[in-house]
Amino acid sequence: MKRLVSLLVLLSILGMAGIVLAQDQVQPTPPPAEQARPAQPTPAAPPSPKIDTGDTAWMIVATALVMLMTVPGLALFYGGLSKRKDALNTIAMSFVAFSIVSVLWVIYGYTLAFGNDIAGFIGEPVKLMLSGVGINSIADAAKTIPEYIFIIYQLTFAAITVALVSGALIERMRFSGWILFCILWMTFSYLPVSHWVWGGGFLAKLGALDFAGGTVVHINAGMAALIGALMIGKRWDASLLPHNMTMVATGAGLLWFGWFGFNAGSALTASGLASVAFINTNTATAMAALSWMFTEWVYSMKPTLLGIASGAVAGLVAITPAAGFVNVKGALIIGILAGIIPFFAVAYMKPRLGYDDTLDAFGIHGVAGTLGAVLTGVFADPAINEAGKGLLYGNPSQLLTQIIAVVVTIVYVAIITALILLVIKALTGLRSDLEDEIIGLDESQHGEKAYNLHI
């Protein structure tokens, strides 16, 4: 125990000691002109945006990596964690979420999230069905890649955000209710929040930093998961009995792998910024996996594979909003905290408050996402990204801005998710019948089994 505490303290001290406050660079005063200069020609207008093949190639790969995170990454991770009788239903929830969002995004999702701003809340519906987008179009947010690539890249973010919520609802939610939830929640929760932060909405204008989805993805999904767990109620058997830890480890590994597209791809270029986001992602994730493992080892006397995988996911979540803003020392500290604070949210807070968040979607995504969003306001280093300057670099107002963004997102998502679930309850019902829950949702909802073994 003492060695563990000493190790964590030492790592924290080393990380903090390496941070150097940014220094303002003083520009030399130009010497006064000795004689009048002739009139200078008007400078030429900057070159218009042009598609770069290198950036385009990288973003195609990054898009495929983020798709991999949902199907099969999240599907296997969640499916292995569920009971055997509910494994296929759990996997199907990720698959159908990705499919629904893929269709709705091109119909109206993209334009509402990234269209011209309307009152800081939502985008203009001028690109419904991708109207006006051509093969040479370039999105305003991505100056060197085709708009089609930007569209589908952002589609993959929307899809995994919706699928993440299912982790709190599995083993008792009607599949018809889940389909309706995917449609309504993407429309009324994901699209507005993504516009606020990434589409030029009021949080973007306020100066909120979110490199790859701390508020847009993880707080959004995590808060919805908590509200869903509270409203749908506890399972008949509320134990967590992962039926296949090999699937869990495979899914976690695919998430880790795909997350490089999630974070490094959010630079939208094949650049130095993408490389910083890449190394920060791996560093924080590895640190969080170790931090969670050692914390669990002290707390329950056993280091489990489930704990290592959960710590890795928590680290991925926490570094997401900070990946392109912090240096590697900041990533290490974020990773340490991401392995400790979400662990206690899962192991200590959830049992005492009594809510049944089946796979800890709130405990990991909601808590770690909040942690990462707030710490971005502390560790954002202008030497890494001039767009971000945090508390430790002389800008305490950034921390306040991050907290405001977190609180606004939590409040809005809680209210809108509750309203959506009430509508679904009235239309299709939220919860499966007790008999179906006891039998298992694989058979009762789909007429299938995960394993048909004939010995």
C-alpha cells in the first residue's frame, strides 16, 4: 500500500514538475524608417482552400478507425460484458445504432450539426440530403479534405455516442424502444450539443475546448446513460457477470486501436498536431490502465483483466478532450487520475447510490469525460496548440469556461433524455416483460442464441 501511494505521488510530482509556464514572446520593435518608402502593392488574397491528398488519405484511414470502434469494437466489449443470454441483443444494439445514425446523418444530421449557426443553438438545414455537396466541396471546418470525408468522419462520432448509451440499458430494454431512442436522442441531444461545441454554437463562441469529444461524446452519452438507468429501473438480476472476458479484451483492444483515429484524426490533417494527439492518447490510456489496476489491487486484493480494460477505456475517454491541447506530462497526470476517480465512481459511488448502470457507461464515460474536460482547462499548453491556454499557463478563465460547458451539457442532456424516454415509454414501452428478461433478450427479442453448442 505504501509503495503504491509512493509510486502515484512520485508520478504526479514528476508530471507537475515538468510543466513550464508559457512565456510571452516579445517581438522586436522594427527600426524607424530612414526615408520614405515607395507605396507598396496591395498584398494578394490568401490562396483558396485546396484539397490535400496526404490529409485526405489520413482522414479516410481515421474515419475507418473510428467506425471500427463501434462495430465491432464497442459491440464486442459490451457483448462480452453482458450475460450470455443477452450477448447478441447487446451486440445488436451497437449495430443498429450505427446503421440508424448512418442514414439520419446524411439526411439531416450533418447540416443541423455543422450548418451555419442559428442563434448559437443549431445549424441551418441548408444541406439536407447533402444538397450542394460535390466531389470538390471543402467543409468550413476542414480546409484540406473533401467535405464528403468530413461528413462521414463526423458521422462515426455521432454513431458511437449513441451506441455508448446502451451500456447502461442492456439486459432489460425493449429493442423497439432502443430503435426509437436512437432516432430521437441523436436528433435532440447529439446534434445540438455537437453544434454548440464544434459547429460554431454558443459554447464554441464562449471558448470551450473539446478536441475530440469530451463534452460532445462522453459527457453527452454518460449523462444519458445515467438518466436511462434511473428511469428504466434495475434489472431482475442486477449482477455484472461478464460471460466472455476474451471478447471484452478484444473489444477493448479494438477501441484502443480505433481511438487513434478518434483523437489524432480530430486534427483533420496529417500534421504535427495529429502526432501529438496520437502520443497523448496512448500515454494517458496506458497510464490509466496501470492506475486502475493498482487501485483495484489495493481495494479488492486482486488485479483483474476487467479492471485493466476498464482503466484503459477510462484513460481513452479522459484524454479525448485534451489530446490536441496538452503536452505529454499533462497526459500522464490525466491518465493517473482517470484510473482512480472513475474506479471509485464504479466501485464505491454506484453501489451506495443504488442505480443500475449495467456496464458503467456513466461511471466511465460520464465521470472520465467530465474529468478530462475540466483538466483540459488546467493543462492546455499553448506551445502544443495556440488555440488553448489553460490555468497553469496563466489563463484561469479557461478553467471556468470548461466548467460552464460541462454544467450546461449535463443539465441539457439530463432534461432532454428524460423527455425522450417518457415519449418512448408512452409509444412502445421502455422495458421488456419480466419473463423475457429472465429468459434472456437474445431469444425473447431476436429468436437467437449467442452459442449453439452440440456436444
